[in-house]
Amino acid sequence: MSAESAEPTREELAARVADLEARLDDADDEDQPKLSIIATKGTLDMAYPPLILATTAAAFDWDVTVFHTFWGLDVLHEERADSLELSAVGNPNLPVPNAVAALPGMDRVTTRMLERKLDANGTASVADLLETGIEMGVEFQACQMTIDLLDYDADDFYDGVTVGVGAATALRDMADADVQLLV
């Protein structure tokens, strides 16, 4: 305060406001829960859990990272994401015995069954959930080692996907997270 009055000066008030805003920002960052998901599957049915969990957490203002590796990269791949299939063999939730599920074309049949069910339920598509997540601030990461292994290119992925991320970065992210999931 100035020596002449008991009232704070404009500069002093501005400094106080700046200090309070900085402390509020720090408090917000500390209180924001963090979710880290490792997504390893690239089938249609397994694309949904990490995307739904990520967008739901982001809607609750969580800091969310989803690290996609191995076949999970197909969910982030613009061309491949449109043709994800449901594997009929060994899937205990399908009304198809394994002997029948192993027949040629059965993955296509079961995929169509699931797609019809998703459409009838009004469930968002994989692409819609991914784009919504990106808009909400979810960080979708593509594993660089797997990109190299599968001969993918950085340009193959949706805009907004972070490429060039390694396992060390994913581990650091998981260590900092309040909740870690492997899907």
C-alpha cells in the first residue's frame, strides 16, 4: 500500500490478482485427476473401451492420455479404423460356437452383427469418439516402435494424434497418473 493512504494502489491490486490467479491455476492442476490408458487391441469391440473411458474422464475434466501400441494403433490409423473387425473365434460373448466361428467369412458376419447393434443403439462410431476425444483434450499417443514395426507412417494417423512416443514416455505418464488401465 502507498504510504499516503490505506487503500492499495492499482499496481498492488494487479499484483495481488496475478498472485491469486497463479495460486488458483496451481491448485486446479493439483486437483485434476489423471487417467493413463494403454490400448493394445485393434478389434472393433476392443476399440470402444479405451475411447469411452477416455472421453468420459475428459468430460469430468480429467487429464487423459491413451497410449496405443501394437494392434491398438489401428484404432488411430485413418484407413484401418474404418475397417476394424470383431474376431469370432474364441469370443465367449458371441452366440457362435468356435467350430462355426472359424469358418471363412465369420469375422465379417459377426462384425456386421455388432455394427448393426451399435447403430441401433445410437452408439458413436470409433472415428466420432476419437475426434470427440481429441476435441476434449485427450492425448492419443501412437507408439513409435510399433509404427516402425508395422511400417506405418506418421501421416497415416488422425490429425491430433501424437506420434513418436516411446515406452519410457508411457511409463512416466502412468507413474504420474491417478488411474492406470491396460486395455
